[in-house]
Amino acid sequence: MSTETDHAARAKDVLGFSRWWLIAAAAAMMAVVGPYQYVWSSLRSPVARHLGIEAAALSTVFTLFVAVQACSQFPVGWWRDRHGPRGVCALAAVLAGGGYVALGYATTVWQVYLVYSLGAFGVGIVYTVAVNTALKWFPDRRGLTTGVGTMAFAAGPAALVPYVRANTGPTVPDGAYVSLLRTVGILIFVVVLVGALVIRDPPAGWRDDSDDGAAKQSNADGAETGETAGAGTHRKQYTWREMLRTWQFWLLYAMFVAVSGSGLMLTEKIVDYAIYHDLAPVIATLAATLLPLSSAIGRLVLGEAADRFDPMRMTALSFLLCGLGLFAVVYFGIQGIAGVFVAAVVVATFFWSPKYTLFPMLVADYYGTKHSSANYALLYSGKTWGGVLGGTVTGLLVSSMGWDRTFLLGGALAVVAGLAAFALHAPPRATTRTETAVAESDD
């Protein structure tokens, strides 16, 4: 990456304060909306009791969350790239905070679906704003700063789980459940609204276009070639339409779906898989507890590593090790070696979760940051199909081909995605200044 430009000093001249405050605000926002994804498993039964129904009747809620949260990011990203993050962040505060508050007052299943989906839209706004704040302000530290935000999304809810469980047990008065949701909703609203006041996008021209991405790129053979923008050239800033016309995007999309399916399968089914192999309940609980913590740490560590080394090679290594970790989960599950089984779950998750750090880096490196919110949102929509693959499809496969073969297939998908990463290289990156001006005026 460029070592000649002091991006921190440039950013401070524009902002009047350190750009790291933007990352702190983004991380705080991600941490408070993370419960929508990571705390629902602890809320489903209390919500069902509150409605007087079976918990199975709420199985679709999480599926809707994944779909809405993933698919909302493209229109949000398109808007943010043109109008800035503040307005949509304020909307996210209302939707995500209000969704939790309204959940406590829902009296029918369709109301739960509605308020959780509206909250999911707010989560999608926060997610795309947070990730792309890192991409836009930190061309020199994209991996680390993206990792901080996505780590907060996974790790933040961990602090909330004990509070939720203490106020949602079957012996706890119903009023405590409503009060819990109202408190969490207000917390989400306040933190996201404050974040909306802090976060902003850099002005046009705050740094050279040639700084965007890296000062080097990998060619088709994987060798690093210098990319110094000479007089008369700018780094090409791809619009989402231009990005869709490159084969690199579709390979990235296939990799995203495959790895998402593997990781979401592990996340959703690890407890049942441990029970299938007659491992002690404490082992299943330990694996489920360490999984999100490993996920959070992996995003930060691999993000920092990608800043120091080639992001494409780090992506390949990460997914290959994720696949090998899943193979180890199967082997040690069959052998009944509980301690190493848990360690294998930690390894597989550690190397699966960095996709949420590595893919934004690759999108920014390949396609620029001017339209990064919309561009990465399109790639992130693959999480919807990954959720279907990791949830519904693997559930059917367990019934037809068994637990072990299904988990081995998940590992194979991750390995294939890792091998596919070696085929990646940046699309054409330079255009004349005139061509760039015309492209931006036409967008």
C-alpha cells in the first residue's frame, strides 16, 4: 500500500480530529445492532411464550432477518455514496431501535415478522455504513479498520447475552421481558443516532485517486506489479453496473455464497452435530460459546494480516484453513475426542469469519471506493443464498446423506472457494483523466 502519503494527516485536516473516532463510532453502532443476529436464539422462546405459541412458529423470523439485512444494503449503499451516511443512519436508529421496542408489544406472529424485518433493514443500514466508512477513510489500513467494525458486530452481543437470559427465563415476570426489549431498543436508538452525528464521508479530492486501493496489484500470475499513477491517469472508480460486467465480481460472489454456506451451517448446527456424536452437553455448549468469540477475533487478526500481505493470498489461505478445520470437526467428532473437537470448531470459525473483512478489501482494491457502498452491498447479498445453503439445503442434506457427509461437503465448499481465490486478479484499473470525469458525470 502507499507509504508516501500521510492519510492520517490528510484526514485530520479535513475532519479536525482523528479519523479513528469514525471507526470508534462505527464499531459502537455495529455492536449495538449485533443482537438482532446473535441474540435471537435466546429470544425466540421468550417471544413465543409471550405470544402463547410454539417456538417453531417463529422459525422464519431469522430467515427474514438474513434476507432483509443482506438485500437492504444495495439501495442503502447506492444512496449513501451519493448523499452521505447521516440521513440513513438516523433512519437506522429509528428502525433498529424501534424494532426491539415494538417486539415487546407484538401480539401476533405477523407483527413479530414485521417489526423484526424493519429492524433488520436498520441493521443493514448500519452494517454498510460502518464497513464503508473504514474503506473510504483508511486506504492504508482497510483490513484492520474493517475488522474492528465487523468484530464488534459479532463480539458486542456477547456482553448482552447474560442480561437477556436473566430477564427472559420461564419464571421471570412478563414485564421484565418487555422492559428488557425496551431498554435494548433505546440503547440501539441512542448509540446509532450519536454515530450518525459523528460519521461522515470524505470530500471529493481529499486524497489522490492514485492512492485508492493499493500501490501494487497482483497480475494474473499472482506477481505483484507496481502501480504508480503517472501524470494523466487516475484509478478507475467502477460503478455497480461496470462491476457486474467483470468476471472477477462473479467469482467473488460464488466464493462468498460457498463460504457463507459453510460457516452458517457450522454456526446453526454445531450443537446438534455434537449431540449426534454423543459428546457431553457441556462440550456442545462450549463449542457454541467459543464460536462467536473466535469469529470476532478472526476478523480482526486476518484483517490486520491482509494489510501487511496480499489480500488475495490471505483470502485463499483463510478459506483453505476453514475447510480443513471443518474436516477436523468431522474427524474428531467421529472419534469422540471432545477437546480437539472444540478446538477444530474454533479453527474453522476463526478462518471462516474473516470473509466479512477480506471481501470488502478486495472490492475496494479492485473497484475503488467512490461507489464502494453499493458495490460491496451487491456482493454481500450473497449472504442470503449462503443462509439458504447453510440452513435449509444442509438441513435437507442431513436427512438424505447424514451429518458427517454434510459437514464434509461444507468443508469442501470452503476449500474450493480458497482454491478459486488464486485465480483472482484486479480488473483494468487505469483510465485517462478525461474518461474518469466522463464516467463520473454519467453515473
